[in-house]
Amino acid sequence: MGFLKRLRSRRYSLLLFSQYEKRKEIHFTLLTPFLLLVFFLVVIGGNSLLVRDYLQKRHRALQADRFEEELAQCQLEFRKLASELGEMEDRMVRLQIMDSRIKRLAHLDSGNKVLALGGPEEFSLRKRMRGLRENTQRLIMEVKRDLFRVRRVAAEQEESFHVLEEFLRSREALLIHTPLGFPVRGWITSPYGYRKSPFTGRREFHEGVDIAAPVGAPIRAAADGVVVFAGRNGGYGKMLVIDHGYGYSTAYGHCHRLLVRVGQKVKRGQVVATVGNTGRSTAPHLHYEVRVGKVAVNPYYYMKLGRTFLAYRN
């Protein structure tokens, strides 16, 4: 208070001169300028606080906008990752279907076994998203890394499956067209190889096997193929020849009836003729030949192999 009294007790005069007016004299004390200075400082300080508060709010608003942009970008990334995860699930389903096809081709019992695939362990996307604020970028990188690993493993497995499937299909096609099993139910009366002719008594080479059976017994195709001959053939009587591809062909002689025609496709096990006694024959039977290329081979090996193979498949 003493300071203010001193400011008010000291009086000052300000003389103003003009060319047209008389001299003016203004009297004042230092209290008035002091109060004006204080008021100005208060106004400046208040404005500074308001400006600082405005700038802080604006900075927080910019940070919030930037965070919302980052959050939107992260949501877009997660939508893309979710789409890729869905595609990977579809790819895994395709691999499982391919695995089942391969097992069928290889005649393996699938049982309850699952597809053997390597890759990263499973993770809960919802659980990881709880820490989105702190670990968003790390989470995205981990998910991308997991996807990359699964995609790489799936691609390798799919390529391996394709190669294996093609191999098994080729082997399956070969087996389908390979003469296997007995073409008719009966007993072998004359094997493949040299024998004494029942007509001339001389030694001759028998290019097939004779299987005794009653007249009319069904003769079945030994493999898939196409009929290339159906008719009479000298001493073989009514004869049927089937080309199975892969160099294999089979011949069925002394038939009673031929049930297929030339050019017709047949399947393994299909009845193509019946047992007869036509041609040069002493009793009802089937003369059965297997040829590889143009060379007659022992049919018994294929007949015996067919029993084992067909029993294994069934």
C-alpha cells in the first residue's frame, strides 16, 4: 500500500503545444500508467493461457484424427488378412479333398487320420486384437508372417500332391488296362508252354491256357479295353480279341456266343462271351491268351497276380 501511495503522491505535468491553440497542461500521477500496465499484462497473460489451451486441444484433436486414420488403416489390413485367411481355409479344404483322392487311388484306408501338413500353430485373432493400441503393427506383422508360412507350406504340399496324384493316376490307368484274374470260373486243363497235341500227338507250343467250364458259362474281360476282333478264327472257333492298351491284349477262343462287337469298349469284369466248344476242341473250355506286344506270355502269372491284387483292393 505504501508503494501505491508514493505513486499517487507524485504528480507530473505534461505540456502540449500547438500552432493554433493555446498551451494545454495535463496533470497525472504514476498510478494511472501503472494500473494500465498491470491491466495490459493481465490481458496478455489471459490470452496466452487461452491460446495455449487452444493449441493443446488442437494438438490432441490432430492426434485423435491421426489415430483414427491409423485405426482405419489397421482395420483395412485386418479385413485383407481375414480375406486371405478365408482363402487359405478354402485351399486347405482343397488339399484335404486331394488327399482323399490320392488315398483312394493308392487304396489306403483314410480312417480318422487328418491331413498331415506343417506350419505355424493356431492363434486366436480376437484374443490378439485386445492389445490393438499397443501392439497393432507387431500383430499385423505376425499374422502376415503366419500367412506366409502357411501359404508356402500349402503350395509345397499342393505341388507334391499334384505330382503324386499324376503318378498314381498313371499307375491306376496301367492297372486298369493290365489283364488280371481268371476270365472264367473253371480249372486249367492245359497250361502255357510245350505240350503234346491232343489231335496229332506231336509236341507243340501252346500259347495260352485252357480253362474247362460248362457251355454257357460267362467269360469276363480281364481288363478295360476295346474289342478289335469278334468272329470265327480257324481252329479257335468263335474268338474274341480285346486290345487293352499299354501293349496288352487278350484273346478268348472256342466261345459259344460273342456278346460284344468290334470297336466296343469294355470294362474289367464285363461279360463279353460264353464258354463253348467251337473250332478245334475236344470239350467245352476257354482258350485264353495274354499278349504283350505281339508276343504271347504265360497268362497264369497275370491270373494269379489278379487274385492277390483284387483280394487286396476289396
